[in-house]
Amino acid sequence: MKDIRKQNKFTQNDMAEFLNIPVTTYASYEQGKRTPNVRKAAELSEKLNVKWTIFFGVDVRDSSN
């Protein structure tokens, strides 16, 4: 996640502001200590241009199809 963020030239602060969450929460996402909820994952995926399911383990299925 960190590499993708940096490739898009965003800071952790940029991402936290975009998601309207504390920087510490966003940092926890990158460190794998927390997982974003589905809504935040969708927002992140749009901002970073990745599929939203990358933020979850193999147990999460994309039921949008």
C-alpha cells in the first residue's frame, strides 16, 4: 500500500485527509495493523487506481459482479 501511495505521489497526510480519518489510522492501514472498512477501501482504490479487494485477505469476495 505504501509503495502504491508513493507511486501516486501522495503523503500519508494526503490520504488521511482524503479519507477524513486520522493520519495514525491511515498509517495503521499501511502497517497492516488495521484494515479499512469496505467504504474506505473503495475510496482508497479509486484514489490509488487499484481494485478495492487488495485491502482484504482471501476471505473477502467481490460480489459486485
